[in-house]
Amino acid sequence: MQLIEQLSHRSDFTTTETRIATYILNHQDKIATTLIKELAAKTYTSHSAIIRLAQKLGFHGFRDFQRALITEIAINNQKATTVDANFPFTDQDSVATIAKKMADLKATAIANAHHQLNTVVLTNCAQLLNTAHHIMLFSQGDSQLRARSFQNKLIKINRFAQIAEAYADEAWNVASLTSQDCAMFISYAGTTDVHQRFAKYCHDHNIPVIVLSGNVNSPLQQFATYNLIITQNEQNTTKLGTFASQASFEYILDTLFATMYAYNFESNLTHLRTTQRLIQNGPLQTK
């Protein structure tokens, strides 16, 4: 039986021991820095009463008991709980509860994405992006923020991607692509009409297409060279935010970048060191 569970349910505690246990349970966030004399004062008990409680729970003294309790609390705080991806918090939640729920939501979203990830497809996508002459990223709304982050990372390995919708020139950008390039569509729903038209154009003109979506029924899939479909328990309309879907997209794009980097790890590392010298102490220094 866990220590916290024992503190909650032991039936052989005296009235004094129950008071000590109740205080500890209600102040778990402070137990790591609480001295035995402080605990005694807060519970109107004594050092010896606290030590007797610790011994009853199988510990030599308060210090041993405190260390075990701190470890258990830390482990419990790291365990992800089920959180509604659409409404992960309420107006009744404390700030600490909201923080824990958001951490759990993102951890669960990433775990779900990892479970669904097809590493063979991801490998093929990395190879395609590493060899494409031009990379065109199609995305809107929150997904475009993930695309811009991915674009920024690619610069570090001398791969230059363009956000197609950046200056409302997406049609011109599609028209400029060739079979030596790659079009990547990042859309959780994957149902945007203009994206479907562009993806079909790419497919019809032998332009490689990567689709990253959270919709197993996305019409974009039929035009894709490679599909990365990562679903989450998130509705398309009624929700507080795109927390789960964007966390999973960021994880997939970071993993894709890492895979691209690893293919030419030594040369990318050499480029990194050379560039850092130019920026930090050389002619490209800005500070």
C-alpha cells in the first residue's frame, strides 16, 4: 500500500496521529521543506508523536518518512491523468490543477502520437525533404505556427522551406513547383477546399506530396505520396483550444527534423559549429 494511501486510510492511528496525517495530506506541496518542529507546531503535537507515526508506518524516524513521502508525491505528480482534450480545465480549477491538467494533456497527446507514428513513412518523408530542391509548406491557423517552427529548424541544416500562404501567393507558389520539389500540407482536419485543389494539382503533375493530418478521412490523403495521420480526441469545432492536436503536430515535426538531421549528422554538426563561430564571434555577430 502506498504511503499516501496509508496516511488516508489507516484505522489504527490515534487521534493525534490522525491529526498529523491529515495535515500532511492537505499540505503535500510543502512537506519537502517542512521541519519536524514546524510540523509539530502546525499540528499542536510533539516531536515524539511525529516519530511514533513514522515508525508505525515502517520508518526509523521522521527524515526517512519524509524522504519516502517526497519521492512518492513526485512520482504521483508525474503520472498523467485522463484529461478532456476539448475542455481540459474549468473555472473551478485552481492554477495548480490547471497546470497539472495541461501537462497531462500534452504528455498524453505526445504519447498517443508516438504510438501511432509509422517510422517507415517518417523515414521516407525525411529522405524526400532532404533531397527536394524546394519545400513548400501549406498550412493555416494554428497549424501554420507549427509550420513556421519547422521552417525555422530546417534553416539549421541548410534546408529552406517556404510558407505558401505567407503573402497570399499560394497559387503562384504551387504553380512554381516541379517534380524535384515537395509540397507538405499540415492540417488537422485536412478538409480545406483550396488545399485539396492544390494537392490534386501536385498529384497530377508528379510533384511529391506529404500530408500531416489528424483526420483518418481527410480527402488530402488520396493525393499524398506519404501520409502522416495522427489522431487525437479533439473535436473540429467545440473546444477551448487546439492543445492536443498542436502538441502532437509539434512532436511529429520535431521528430521529422531530428531524423533529417541524423542522416547527415556529422556534416550538420560541422555546419552548426562553423555558423555559431560566425554569429557569436565573427562578422555576423549582432550583439
